Amino acid sequence: MPTLSRDFLSDLDSRDELAPFRDEFHLPQDLIYLDGNSLGAMPLVAKQRILEVVAQEWGEALITSWNKNGWFQMAEKLGDKIARLIGADPGEVMACDATGINLYKLLSMALDMRRDRRVIVMEGSNFPTDNYMAQGLIKQLGRGHRIYFAEKEDILAAITEDVAVVSLTEVHYKTGHLLDMKAITEKAHAVGALVIWDLCHSAGALPVFVNDCHVDFALGCGYKYLNGGPGAPAFIFVAKRHQGRAVQPLTGWWGHAAPFAFEPDYRPADNIRQTLTGTQPILSLAALECGLDIMCRADMAKIREKSMNLCDYFIALVEEHCGGYGFSLVTTRSREERGSQVSFRHKQGFAIMQALIADKVMGDFRAPDIVRFGFTPLYTRYVDVWDAVMRLKNIMENNLWQKPEFNRLTAVT
Ligand SMILES: *Cc1c(COP(=O)(O)O)cnc(C)c1O
């Protein structure tokens, strides 16, 4: 670890090949934004693009835009761009619906492909919506499925011959730990199970190789590291070898083999289009495309390298300058085993985060006691790490977090 100073970090910025990407985002004056893992910053072109789609494609061309402006193919076109970011091939990814909904579709398909098995392996401490959706689905199916909730250390051992599906999130939303996609997928396949990988905190944050790892199914979020905007469409990946093999349960007309034939009965498309259900939000897809186009121009290996450095330096500086104030590191120190975020545990985490936000360092709080900082190499500078820690130090030194206004609970944390 080099000796860290503001000058040292500033020098890294001046030599950083990713630095120019920062100018492509709108970032509020003086704000150090360390929450791009929750809602990515706005690409400047998104504003222009949305205005154009509203004024021209919707306003003027109206319904002809489905053909003329490619609206009908948008989910697929964006899916192909996402495919490049996650190591998938063209025709294997769609940009559509929400993360939770895509998980529901995939889990249903996977269970249908393993009808003689009843067990689903998930991580108990995962972002709850994944687990909630699985619970809702098996209740709906009523076929006696059960979910075995494992934690990181016992996942491999939990993958036994009775397991139908292993459904996991690669990077943990709270701790930032990175699961071994290749080893877990191999183990699942060795016992005849299928895998679903949730890439919410992976896509755009680190290199992902779904096909090299022989992943069956995957999904993820558009509004985090992909910078697609609030509520952006999510994505869904189905490996080519599984397309046409199982039918996703939300059998709307967009997943029909011939949507405009308006046949009386459902007949599934035998390709990735079967993952669709109905009309997609075109304005949101247009915004998402702006984020994807930037991401597709960036070198993912460089993103990963910078992300690991930013996280390492942040950990080192917090420990050096705020060491005596009761923070304990939750994220692993091993850069290979974490995503692009750092979490600390602190009893007063909520109030500390509110005080930080008031001082223009934006991270977030995850109950009961975790302060979480996401690092997005496309628009976070090395000096931001220094400045953020100095503001945190000031808050701790002067007990600024104790102010009443930082101790009132908010609906969204
Ligand atoms: C962010 C996130 C989600 C979000 O789900 P939505 O359906 O988009 O609300 C789901 N799962 C994980 C693991 C996440 O990190």
C-alpha cells in the first residue's frame, strides 16, 4: 500500500485513462457521490435523448415509431449491449421489466426444467426481494418446493442431488462480498441443478463472464452501475441452449411466437423474446441506452482495476483517520473477493450517514447498522476518496452526527 496523501491521489487522477468519462455525467456541484451502486448518475446525453424521444418519436411520429424508430426492437437491441458487459452472446439478453419480475420468470422456468426436484438454494441474507419473489412463486406453484437458505461459507455444501435450482446474487448488497460464480455453477451442474445469477451489483461494476462460466440464467438491474435512470428496465439472460426449452409464466403477447397474428392461444417464441410479457417503457429504455452506450465504450478491466484501488484506499484512509471512532469493516480486505463497494458497521450508522449527506458525501445506510459506500470508476475520482474521508473525520471528531436533524428516520435510506 503506497503512502496516501491528497497529492498522491490527485496524481493518480491525472494519469487515469477513465478520467474523461466523468465529463459525460451530470454531477451536482461539490457532491461526492458514493451511491452509484444504488442509483447511477445521469449521463448528460440522457436529458437530450429523452427530450428528443418525447418531442419527435412520441410527439410527431406517434404509433409509426414502433417500426420507424425501432421501438419494437428496443428491448432486444439494448439486451445485446448488456450482453457485451456480462459475457453473453447476442440474442441471449433482453432489457425488460424489473429485477424481481425477471427472477420470478427465470425461477419458474428453471423449476419447470427440473420437475423431479424440490429444493432451491438461496442466500438468506440476500437482498430480500429475490427471496420474497421465490417464496411467492413456490406458494403459487403449490408443489412442495422449499428454499434452503445458506450463507456464503456453506453454499457449496448445500448444493446436493435434490437441488433443482441455485439462485444467488454474485455481489452481496450489504457486505459487498463476491461469490465464486464459476465454482458454484460447476458444483450445481455436477449434481444436475440449474443456476440463476443475480448481477444487480455486478453488471457495469466488474467483468462478468456468464457464458465462460456456463451460467444457465441471469438477471440484473439497469439503474445501478449501468446508469439507466430511476426505475430503469432490468435485464434477463437465458443461455441459448435453454431457449425454447421452458416457458416463462407471464405469457403475454410480446412473448408469443407471432404477436401480431393475434392468435387465440399462446404459442411461445423459441428465442429470447419469449422472456417478454408486454409493451415496454420506451422512454425508460431510451434513458437506459444512454448509460449502456457509455459503459460499452469503457474498458471493463480498467474499471475493475480502478474500482479495487478506490475501495482499497477508502478502507485504508477510514482506518487511518477515523480508526478510533467505532467503525468496523464489513467488506473483505481481499480485493478479488469483493464487488465495488465498501461497508462499515457502526452503532450510529444512520445518523453518521445523514451528517455525511448534509456535508455532500452521499452513501447510504442499510439497517440495522451498516454504512455503505459504492465506488463507480467512471465518475468517481481518487481525490473524492480523500475528501470523503476527511469530511467523515470532521463529523466524528466534532460529534456532528449527534444533531437531532440527523437522527430522524426517513422512509428511504
Ligand atoms: C437492487 C436489487 C434489486 C432490485 O429489485 P427491483 O425489482 O428493481 O426493485 C433486486 N435484487 C438485488 C440483489 C438488488 O441488489
